[in-house]
Amino acid sequence: MDVKSIDYFIFVPAYNVESTLGEVLCKIEESVLARAHVLVIDDGSRDGTAQAYDRFMSSCVENAESAENARNLKSHFEYFKFEQNCGYGAVVKKGLAEGIASGAAFVACLHGDGQYPAEKLGEFFAEMENCNLDLLQGSRHAIAGDAKRGGMPLYKRVGGAFLTSLENLAFRVKLTDRHSGFIVYSSRFLKTVDLNRLSMSFDIDLELIAIADARRFAIAELPIPTRYADEKSNLNVVTYGMRVLRQIWRRMLF
């Protein structure tokens, strides 16, 4: 990866997101993009995710004011594809490793399915810088009623609230939405983590938060809107819940 000096590294987990990827990338603010490198990580998609990325890039080039601007814009984006589906944990590990290697001060995870607000990245990066944070998570429950208004299914609202309340008993920092995947990390924190030992599944986010909490890094949250459509989740709720309980048990023991 040949990346010029950047402040922000944004990786985009993408699995069968043909219908949403272009819109997600378009919502990244120009002021953020000017200081960032964006890596789309395709986890072996079987739909037209790669073609959606190509269409987005073609549109960027066509709308650029000059050939130089087009080349500059293209240099901020990169696409990587696993030949087969490796799982969310593998995607996050790849994104974090590339983010550390880029030399960026902050690394953000932005899902390609449109569930999280790309337009909020600027606010999150500013909060990281201004408050000297190491982990900043977007919360869909920080404002009462937002999750319901945003279409989050009842079982996810109830289950998430229950698990979060248990986690808050075990962890130092109290959060309102520990299961949101919209997270910005400092490279300062990430460099202390052995990525190879992290989970290959959806609970990798929980592991990272647990590590940051145990090592007393600065953790905070900001409210984000809830966005649920008709997308199909690849998350096994029961398995995920058991993994969460395992994280709580480990924290209470150690």
C-alpha cells in the first residue's frame, strides 16, 4: 500500500453490499477525505460489490474538475478482496493492520451496508483529536427512543440493552451501546494489541473495547442515528450472545 502522509485511515467491511457501498463512500466528507485513506475490504462477496466500487470510482473521475483532481481523488481509495469469505474478524484485523502500517493517527471502521453514518466521521475524528481519546464508539442508544425510531428490531433493542447492562457491571467505562460497530481507534492504542490473538468473529469489537478498558485507555461515545432497512444480517444472535457473556466472564476473572 503506497499511502502519502495521512491523519485518518478508514476501512470499510464490505460483504454483498452492491446496493449500498457507493452511497456510503459518497457520504464521506471532502474535508475528511483530504486527510484520509479509505480501504474497502470485500469479504468474498458473491454479488456486484466490486462493480459498485468501480462505478463509484468512475463517477468520481467523471465529476472531477481536472485530471489532476481525479488522480488525487483516486489516490485516497483502495479496494481489497478476500477470494473467499473469511468472516468479520478477519476483515477487521486486515483493516486495523493496514491502518497501523499507514502511519495514520486514527483508524475508523465504517460498514459498507449503510447502517452507520459516514457523514459523522469528521465529528468523530475531531472528538478523538480534541479530547485525546483512544477509542470512540457511536451509540444508537445515547438518545432515548432513537433506536426504535430508526427501525432497530425489538429483539435487538432488548437483547442489546440487557447485554450492555451486564457489560457495564464488569467494565470500568460505562457505555450505552457496546454492540455498535461504528468505532474510531487511536493508533497509539492499536499498537499495543496483538491482532493475531483477536477473535475471527463479530465479537472482535467487544474484545478491542475490553482490552482498551482493562489497560485504562481513554474511551468515550457519541450519539449516532439508527438506520435499519431490509438488509440481511450475517450475525448468529445466540452465538454472539454467548461470546459476549464469555467476554464479561473473562473481565470479571482478570
